[in-house]
Amino acid sequence: MSEPVIKLEKVGKRYRIGKERCHSLREDLTHLFQKKKREYIWALKDISFDVKQGEILGIIGRNGGGKTTTLKLLAGITLPTEGKISIKGRVASLIEIGAGIHPELTGRENISLYGSIMGLKKRELNKKFDEIVDFAGIEKFLDTPVKYYSSGMQMRLGFSVAAHIQPDILLVDEVLAVGDIAFQKKCLGKMDGVARSGRTVLFVSHNMGAIHSLCGRGIWLDNGKIVKKGTANEVIRYYEESQIGHLDKSSYVVERNPEDVKNKSFYISRAEMLNAKGEHTTTFRYNEKVVLILDFAGETFGDDYNVIFHIYNEIGHFVCSGASAEFHGKYFNKKVKKIKIEIGPLILTSGKYRIVLIVRTRGGLDDTWDSAIGFAIIKCQPFETSWEMPVLRDGDFVINHSFSEVEQVLLNK
């Protein structure tokens, strides 16, 4: 087994609550004699884990959980209050937009500066220069001061430099969310390439899809403590099921604010979610049905209407859809102000899903209610088995399939 290149042992980081400032000797002595109590908060407490060379470790959790603080400690931006951190190798980080980038310098000058700080010789940097610029996509603005760059351009430049200077360890925070989808894919591919070349990556993200596809191992941080360590799939599943338990129980009935409706001629005013037994709920199991009761307001001026729903998963990927007219040839008359939609039986895997509702009239009066209502699938285990089936995490659906023995027949020649 290879030795870890990153090792944290009982690490803690404490911050003082309130404004930090320099004190005079008189103020310090006054605090000492008055024994004035200062309030502190532990951003991290008793954190221990290690990362081996070539691993991609994903760190997940809610905002304020301690993810970015962990990366800042590893990058040397701040020091631990307690515990020990051991790092072997050169570290490059992209923790904050514009971190390490000087706004008054041009893109070209910043590349040279960052490379020099990281210990690259001029000859080495020259070899990488064109590749860095091409990856960042800033050719036209290379000699423009970075202060005129958009946040996305700054992020692209910072990531490109950090990833191409061949660091032993690459630290990447959620700043990738600033970039467009095409660039995010390039970044994920580059991080995978960095790890395949024997280097180590720590990746902080709220994008469970990216963590799932990129990382081998994962850590869930919450309130400065490690809640779960293990494979990325295990940690994501544990995190998702725990968060599902915190769904607002009142979210099974959603009233729409008329002020948010663009087309008030005819629109969906209320959505109610139940299970097949008629019980209000937002959590379902595999093979259950979702029942929606929709109320409508306004007039269609004689037009019939078609109702459409789209389902998206928690990372925003489209899952499936349905429509009354296209699938059932059913148009509702304007007098019908309440309808029921039955969706399922559900063959979806564990996770959160949201429903977009659309009403479309023959006369072209449309209404769209984005993220109208949401639901969760918990404990997706359609088959009676005593062991876990992590393959069910690989997609949104559990496809129907079967297995059977094939009798071997020996044919005589």
C-alpha cells in the first residue's frame, strides 16, 4: 500500500465570532484583567482522514459544513488551531474566484506570475503556455488586465493555470459552478486526467452527479465534523437519504402566488401531492405511485387545455415527462378546474426530484410553473436481497430485466 500524500490527524479550526482587529497593549491588558469572555466557533473539529497518491476525494455537505475551510488549511491559506496536517508534494488550489490572480496584471502576466510562485522554470512555463491559454479560452483577452474579466473568465484562467502546472495535489472548490456547462465538462475531464497521471485531487462540490462520476472516495462534512467516510457512492447515498428526512412535511400542498403568474387568463393555482392510499406525502418508495391534484384559476375564453409535467432529478437533469393530450388524447374543458394526475408506478432510484407543470390551451395561452412541487424516493431496493446493490445509483431508472439459467446442450458433430 502506498503512503498517503495528505494526512489530517484530529485537526480543528476555531474562529472568533465578531470583528477581528488589531489591539493595543492597553486593550489586551484590559481584556486580561476584566476577563472579558470572547465567543468562538469551531469551523472544524476533530477531523482525521488521509488521501493516497492518485486518488480523487470528493467532499460534500451543506453550506457552512467546513468544506472550504478544509481546503484552505491544506492550501496553507490558514493554519489549524489544533491537530496535525502532513502534505507531501506541491499543492495548487482553486478555492475562490480570482485567488492567486492579480487584477491589475494581464492574463499573460498572471500566468507567468502564478507559474513562478509554483516554482516552474521559464522554460517549463513556455512549454505549457499555449496549452493553458487554449484551455482557458482567453486568447483574445490575453493582454487585457484581469480586472476587466468576468468572474467566469477569471475562474477559467485560474483553473487552467492550476491544472496545467503539474501539481502533485490539486484542490478545487465549488467555484466550477460559475463556468458554463461545456467548460465544467472540460474541468472534470482535466481533473480525471490529473489523477490518472498519478497526482491527487480533492474536489468540493454540491453537484452529486460530478462527485459520483469523478470521485472514488467521499467525505460528508456537517457542522465542522465528519459524518460519513467511504466510497463516493456510499457517502452520496447516505447524505441524500439523510437530507430527504429533512423535507418540509407541509410541502405536499403548494399554493401559488398570483403575482408570480405571467398569464393570469388561465393558470395552475394549487398543487397537492398524495400516495395511492390518498395520504399526503412527499416521500415514496420504489414502485409506488405519485398522485397530483391540480387546481386552476382564470378563464380560457372557450379554449380546451392540455396539461404537461416534466420531472427533473436533483442535479437538474431531465428524467421524463407526460401530457394529457399527447399520451391520452385528453383535452380538458374550461369548466374543469380540478384534475388528478397519477404518475407511476415509479421505477426511479433514490434521490430528490422536482416537477415542472405546464398548461397549454388550443388558443396558445400557456402557463409554466417551474419547480412546482417536489418528491423523494427513499430506500430504492426493488429486489429481495440481503446485500447492497450500488449499481442502482448509476442512473435515474431501474430498468425491467430478468435472469435465467440456460441449459447447455452438447451438439454432436
